[in-house]
Amino acid sequence: MKLVINKQNILILLYAYIYVFILPWNFSSLIDYNNYLDRIIRLSIYGYDNNLEGYSIITSEYLWGLLLFKVSKYPLIYEDFLKFISFFNLCIYTFFTLKKKVHPFFIIVFFFNPIFMDLIMSQLRIATAFSILLIAFMLNNKKIQLPLLVSAILIHTASLVFIGIYYILYLLQMRLKSRKEYLYAMIIAFFIALFLKYGVDMILVPLGDRRANYSEVISNSSVKYSLFWFIAALTLVFKSKYHEKDFKLNLIISFSIVMMSLFFFSSVIGAYGQRYVAVSVPLIVISIYVLPKKYSWSLFFLFFIWQLFQLFYWLHLYDYI
């Protein structure tokens, strides 16, 4: 991955700047954003307990807490810091998507999907962790990749799930080297959904982790809301090509299938899975873009219509009817 000063990268910076700093966001409605702001204020008052050992270093997402603690010493930049995190994440997402030759029009349109906007502007921790994972994916230097993977895990433990899925898909592709991996990706998503709903507590409860029984208290998404993403996943399974000369593109398609299917299967069994689609929107856009044209255009059209419905409710436009 090369970071150079060119027209494309300058436009990425400009786009991200306008998106984050210029658009009139209603920050009072961004729940996670305000939780992070409150946490910084608490850290400025009570300090940060960094005397952690062993397993707790990972489960406490130590690096994120340490970062917020450092920022808490500078009261005038609290909100600017959080916005900068959003800016950084959007730059990485945009750069990653353009790197796969997706037309900028599709990025501009589909990065205004409500679940992606909420990710970028509010769910900063998981967005940052996934951005770091994307950087690691773009690099080929294992000496740099390993610290990035560890950093992502210490920011959000969901990175363990993302990394695990990636390596399963990597081994699957090395074995199959065919379109069959796309179907297996959907099957894998089903079993991951079952594990995250019913099996993960078997690990967390004995460890006393605060996320034990988390699936019982967090609200799940409706099946109807996740159905579009499952239709998109099915389209990728049966209509995507296998790219013999682009190993990483096949992984992007397989990963997108897993994330969209995981959202649907999680909704079916009453678990929360929206975050998996949210972090994967750029990968999903790439996967749809490389479909045969008649399928990509049809799916993008459905995507656009579905996004309009989402925006209608996200912006509370029904209040004006």
C-alpha cells in the first residue's frame, strides 16, 4: 500500500472532510458518540486504571481506553478528536474501495447508507478497529501486519471474530480455488451466527467477561430489515465470478457474503448482527461492483431503493407527512 500525494488522495481527504466536518450532523442523536464523549470526561476526572494483566488486557480493549485517557488531558479537543477518528476511518474506507477501481459515484452514494453513517460518526471503536484491519489486509509485510492485528484487537475484541473469519476463508480458498467458496462462506455464516448466539457465553461466563449473556439484553434487528442483505448475499453466491488472478478480491467477496448472511441469520435467531454489515459496506460495494454488469446494476438499483427507505426513517422524514 502506497500513500502518495496525488489527485485521488487529495479528493479522498476533501470528501472525508466535508462528510465529517461540514455536513450538519445531529450529534445529540449519535448514542455511541456521546458515550465516548462521556467516557473521556469521566477519565479526565477519575483517571484510568492501566494495571491490567493477562486476559483482561484484551477484554478491556486496553488500547482504546488508553487513547481516550490521553485525550482526556486536553479538554478543548474532546469533540474534535472524535471527529478526527471519524475522518481517519472514512479516509481508509474510501481509499480501500477506490483501490479496487470502484467508480467514485458509487462510493459517494452508498457511503450515505444510514447504518454506515452511524458507523462512521458514532460507532468509532469498531470502525477504527476494522479500518486498521483493512490497512493490514492491504499490506504484504507480515512484520507490520502483526502489530496492526494486535492493535485492532486491543481496540475492539470483535476484531477476533473478523480475523478468525478471514483465516477460515483464506484456508477455504487455498483448498477449493473455485466459486464453491462463496457457497461455503454462506454456510459458515450460519454456524458463526449460532455460535455467537448460543456458544460464545460458554467461553465468556467462566472468564467473568462483562459481555457474557450480551445477546440476551441487546436489541436484535428484524428479519425484514436484514432480508435485503441476504438477497444481496445470495446474488453474490450464485452470480459472482472466481477471479483466478486476484486472490484478495475473492476473499473480499467471500467476506461480504459472510457478513451479510451473518446479519440475516442473527436476526432470524433473535441476535444482533447489524454491525457486521455496517463495517463491511465498502467490501459489499466492491463485491457488487465486480458482478457481471446486468446483476451489478440490478443489485445497485435495489440497494439504492432500500437505502432511500432507510434514510426516510433514519432522518425521521415521516414526521413531515
